[in-house]
Amino acid sequence: MTAHNHSIVWIDHREARVFHFCADEVETLIVRPNDPHVHIHHKANTIGSGHTPGFAREGPNSRISKC
């Protein structure tokens, strides 16, 4: 194994990737959590789009024009 001169760390919401490298080679390490976060959509188990009806999208200050 060669001594690596540089490292780059890429962090995501699911994992971290660590790249150790020098001029000749690259070593990659992937780190994942022991208890991963489970993403639940914010509208899960609800009816509708999640927007308030009418005024929120078509109020008097709306920039959406109807043709």
C-alpha cells in the first residue's frame, strides 16, 4: 500500500465516501450509518396535494396569470 498524499470526502444524506489518492492510485472507502434514516414523504398518509385550497396559489398577490 502506498502512502496517499491527498483525500477528498463526499458526504451525502445516506453515506460518506472517502477517496485517498496519490499520483499512481486511488483508494475508496464508503461509510454508511448503522441505523440509516428512513425518508418518509411529507405527504405520506394524507389526502390531497398538501397546498391550502384556492388562496395560496390564486390569491390577489399571485404572479400566476390566467389566460
